[in-house]
Amino acid sequence: IGISTNILHNPEDILASLITLSDVSSIIEIELESKSKNIFQYDKDKLEKLSADIIQLKHKKSLYISVHAPYIGEFADIASSDDAVRLSAVNNMIKAMDICQLIGANLMTLHPGYLSSQHTNTQLFDNLRSSLDVMCKAADDRKITLSLENTGSYRPKY
């Protein structure tokens, strides 16, 4: 059992979060939501520097790091009935897998998408299945395991 950067309310400074949490656990999940989702906007040099720093910390403190992909909003709605939204979300999940690969994380947790009263569960599952077909291939290519996580009714419908 580990700890998530979510406990720090998703601060933008991922490395500082890892340093803080590494004092209490050797198993840490980086949640890419809220301010930490800014990592998707980093230029190549900034992302490579962050990745190198995370890998160095992992080795120094013998950490196991996983990633929790973004899950709120259309950015992450891999079950959307709007193909443009769904395909964009799939691409965002693949970008999150690329981040996993850069930092040596071999597990990525994600949520299956938005619950909509406008569509049947069958439609949403079909959309999800189509997205997962693409995502599982991308994950296999990157040697990353995907872990689907549901949310309770008290959380946003993502």
C-alpha cells in the first residue's frame, strides 16, 4: 500500500511532492490532475529534466512510482459518445503513458469516463471498449499495465 500525490491536493511541483511523500512511503502514485496536469504542456527539455530528477530520486530512495492519469472532464473522457472528444481523450491517455515511460512507471491507473444519462451503459461500454483497444496496444508497446478504477457516487461523474 502506498500514497498518492492527491493527498497534497495535486500541487504542480511533482518532484517536490515525491520528495515529501518519499519520507513516509516507498510506493507513490503521481496523480496527474488539477495543477499537476500542467505536465502535458511542458516542453521537451523541461519534461526530460523532470524525468531525470524523478528517476534519480527513485533510485536514491528505492521508490516504486505509478501514475494516475487525468480523469476529470473531456480531457479524459475515453467513453464519450462524441468521437472527437473520445479520440482526443485517448490521445491524452497515450501522452500520460509516454510520461510513465519517461519516469520508469510501469502502472497507470485511469477512470473509464463520464456517466451520462443521455446514453445507455451499453453505448458507453462500447465506446470504452473501442478506446481501450487502442490504449492497450499503446500500453503494450510501452510495457505499461493499465488499471481501470471506478469512482463512488460522491465524486464527479468521471
